[in-house]
Amino acid sequence: MPTFTYSVDDEPQTTGEHVLTPVQILQNAGIDPGTHYLVQIMGNHQESYQNKLNEPIHMHERMKFISVSTGPTTVS
């Protein structure tokens, strides 16, 4: 069974699954999907999964994701 290496917030992650949801990717990285959503980085393009928490993502080697907080932003 192949293992895919990917990153969330530049932290390396691995999975043997061919398909993961944004919620699973966040949980595997130790990030609360209740307070964050997932964004996939593909070169200059970003794919937001903010309103697609259970959309299947077909995993590939070296995929890159970031987590974005949905909490209030502080204004200084």
C-alpha cells in the first residue's frame, strides 16, 4: 500500500489513504476543524475547503495544505 507524504502548515504528514476529507487532514495534523479550515496550495493557485469540510480530496505525493483560523481576527 503506497504512503503519501504531504504537509500541513509546513509540517510533514503521511497517510496510506487514497482519499481524505479536509476534516481528516486537519485532525491528522492535530488541528481543530471546528476552529480552522483547510486550504490547498498548488503553485500560485489556492483551493479553499472552507465550506467543503467533507469533500473527498484525492491524495498525491507532496501535496501542500495550510490551515486558516475561522476565529475573530484582532485589529490593532
